[in-house]
Amino acid sequence: MGSAEALRTALGVLGNITAVTLFLSTGPTFYTIWKKGSVEQYSPVPYLASFFNCGLWVLYGMPFVHPNSLLVVK
């Protein structure tokens, strides 16, 4: 069953990389807003939804929710 464990770990790492990339993808928009000093036509709803979604997944992945688990997939 070593290959199943390796597959779980690989998918967990891939999921973590995808989540971090998704979280950082809003960086250029925030930089533009900061640089111009105005939010102009940007709606805060997608960014707030992304923030709360990431926050809930971080909470779900904490060790006190799933003891002895490094990755959420395990």
C-alpha cells in the first residue's frame, strides 16, 4: 500500500500548491488598488469569499481538527 500513500501525499501537496497559488493570484489586483489609492470598479465580494474560503480550509487542516495529519487529504 506504499503507492496509495505516495499518491495521497502527492495529491495533498498538489492541492496545497494550488490553494496557495489561488490565494496569491489576487496580489496584482491589490497592488494596483494600493498604487492608485482607489478601488475604482473592483467589487470586494470575490476577494472576501476567497479569504473566508481559505480561512475555513486552514482551520479544517489544523492539527486539533485532524490530529497527526500534515495534509488535509489524509
